[in-house]
Amino acid sequence: MRPLHQLLLCAKLLFVTCLAYRPVFIIHGVWDLRFSLDFLAEHIKQYHIGTEVHVIDILHGWRSLAPLWYQVKTYHAHMLPIMREATDGVILIGYSQGGIISRGIVETTDHNITTFISLSSPQAGQYGDGFLRLIFPQYIKETVYEVFYSRVGQRISVANYWNDPHHQKLYYKFNNYLPYINNEINSSYQEDYRQNYLKLKNLVLIGGPDDGVITPWQSSHYSFYDSQENIVEMKDQTFYKQDLFGLHTLDKAGKVKIYEVPGVYHTEWHHNVSVIKNCILPWLD
């Protein structure tokens, strides 16, 4: 019986080892409350048994409006101890503004993030009244650039990815975050940003036409407006064609997966069981 007992023990240990998935970090969006992403975390644990999930519990409410460079550094500092222990790497999920923060972490740090899941995040920027009304109801999209494109305005997180297609000169002059991680502005960190982005084994982009907040919704797929507010698809964007931060290279290598999911409003992405099962769980192995 002893050899059989040892065999069963070894089988059990092997089973437990197989369940040792990569740790998952989740970063919340602007204005979110402390427990806003618990539903997503619990469903990952339920359907992907054995996964260690960390919903980073910082910078909620008003604090989510802090400048994005500050948020990138703060989130990364909380992730670093676990990342150092994760020899097989980690997985990063960023919801809404959290996706822009997550991308900053990917590009600006010497990371071991294998998969980055961007959940309804304005990766190419934001330009819409629906979004403004949630946070700054006194402004409209046509005039808010006067505030956002200033040194004082850039102290607000939303201004760091506000991309007004009608005031691109001001965007490039004052925006101190999005055009830099797009590598559209020359800096001494350009090649580092690109090489760090290319470390990703999987880039998952999730969004849909009924989002109602991310504007245009295609920004979640790296598409955006031109000066006439026509949609320019990801592959026609300058940063893609010139492969400024490595997006083209990842796509060509088959490492970019794009999900277009209709019928999901912005605040429901992380509560939608179908989205979690079909668009997120398959990438956690």
C-alpha cells in the first residue's frame, strides 16, 4: 500500500502544481469605489480555480483623478513584491482608466507581465461628452481642451489621455502622458518603452459599440477620430504603421486579440459573466 500511497501523493502534488497559475492583478477605473472589481475577481477565482487575484486597493474616488504618471508609479510599487516572486510572470487586467495606467506600467518598467488585458480602456484617447458628464458635468467636449491642455489641467488624470482631434497642436504641446507612451514625442525613453511593450506574449483588447462612455468606443481597440471625427482604424494609425511602441510587431506575431462585444454598457464590463468567461478567462492559463 505504501507505494500506492506515495503514487497518490505525487499525483496530488502534480495536480496542485498544475493549478499554480500566474498571479493576476486588476487595476480599477476612474471614480471607482473600493469594491468595484470584486465581482470580476471572485469569478476569476471561481472559474479559474487556483488563480491568485490581486485587486489593487488604492486610489479610489477623488484620488483616481491624480496624474497618471503618479498612478503608474504607485500601482507598480504595490505590484512589485509579488511580481518579483512570480517566476513565470504575471497577468495584468486594466479596466477603463486602469487600462491606460496598466499600459504605462507595461511600457515604463522592467516587468514580467506576460498578458495584458485592456477592458474597455481608451487606449487611443478619449473625446466625448458622455465621459465628461460623469466627472466634470460643467464642461463640454468642444471647450474642455482649454482646461485640460494646460499645465494645471494636466494634473488631472482624465486630461492625460484627453485627445481632442480638433486641437492636436495643443494636445502634443501639453499632454504629458498619452503621446509619450504612444512614442509620438521624442524622448530618451522611446526605445525602452517599445522593448518593454514587446515583452508581452498576449495583448487582449476588449470593447464594444454600446459602451456609452469610451468615445469613440473604438479607442478600446487603438482606433480613433481624425480631424473630421471619422474613425481611423488601428492599422491605419501612425503609431501602428510606424510601429512606434511595438503594437504592429505584436499584431504581426499574432499576439493581439481583439474582442468587439455588443450590448455591454461601460460600467457593466466587469460584471458581465459572458465577457469574463469568453474574453478574459481563456487568457489566464
